[in-house]
Amino acid sequence: MAGMTVRVVVVDDDALVRAGLALMLDGAEDLAVVGEAGDGDQVPALLDAHAADVVLMDVRMPRVNGIAATARVRARLRPPEVIVLTTFDTDENVLRALRAGASGFLLKDSPPERIVDAVRRVAAGDPILSPSITRRLMDRAATDASAYDTARRALAALSPREHEVATAVGEGRTNAEIAASLHVSVATVKANVTRILAKLDVGNRTQVALLMHDAGLC
């Protein structure tokens, strides 16, 4: 995304929160808010009208919540990335939104620089969940036998190198960190991640991490 403007859509039922986020993001030279919505049911039409790279999505909204809206966004052709906005990092709905295809989550009271950095990183294809938060969130969901078996079967399709990369993704590492630990180029890591997403039939790195958790490997 170097040299490009990241186009952002803000979805929150609180008009003051939307205005604050829009003001903050528009203040960054490489970010531009191209649309705002007050509920999840408005998102499809908004994305039809405005091309977006990242959607900041509130979890709790009155008509269509952020979980359902995220699933709809990620089902689109060439969908934008979704960052879930929440008040508490213990919100069980966050995990459901991640399984629906969100790339990560942010607390609404995060410092402005944290939110701006998260939007940039997600647009560039990097994760925004720290390893500690990833583990804490995923540990909230009990892994049953069927989820374990399903995950293990899916991961069996990966080559040994892809399995190494998937494990690193599950640990919350960036492409650069994975490349350094495996002594390969960042381009090689990106190629592996692309193959992993295709083989596992998932939409982003967070869903890879969830599968690794379900399989008991992270």
C-alpha cells in the first residue's frame, strides 16, 4: 500500500464515535474516510457506492450487528478487510466476529496512533492482534472434538513449510518476523500465506490462527 491512500468506512451507531474516528483517520495523510454508516444494514449499499480497503465495524448495533455485517462484507467479491470495534476486549462477540472474517479488533478507547497504525497494517496484510490478546480471546471458546477434528483435517493439506508459516501466523507474528525466523524473504512468506489461505479455504490470517487454535497447535 506504499504511496497509496487507504480508503476507510466507519460503521458505528454512535454518531459521536463515528465523527471522532472520521476526524482522526482523515488527519492521516495516507488514510481517507470514504463513507460512514450507523448500522450494519447500511454497509452493503455503502460499499456498493464507495470502494473501501478497510471497514471499522462496531460489534453492537440495533438492527444488524457487527458479526452479521462482517460476514456479509467478507462474502463480497474482493472484500475489504474488517476491524471490529468493541468497548471491552472480553466481549464474546469479538470472537464470533473474528470467525466471521474480521482481521482483528480494536478497543474504542485505543490511542489514536494505535487505531491509525492498525488500519495501515490491516490494509497491508499484517495482523493487528498481539499474541497475548489472540490467545486470551481464542481461549474463551471451548474447543470441542468436532472442531478439533475439522481443524486437524484441514491443516493436513499443508506442506511442512506452510505448516511452519501457519503456526507463526497463529502466534500473531508479522510477515517480516516470520521471514526472519525462517530465514526466507518476506515475498516468500507472503506466497506461503496466499497458498495457506487457499488450501484452508479461509479469508484472512486471523481465521488461520483460529484453526491453529482449534487444532491445539497454538
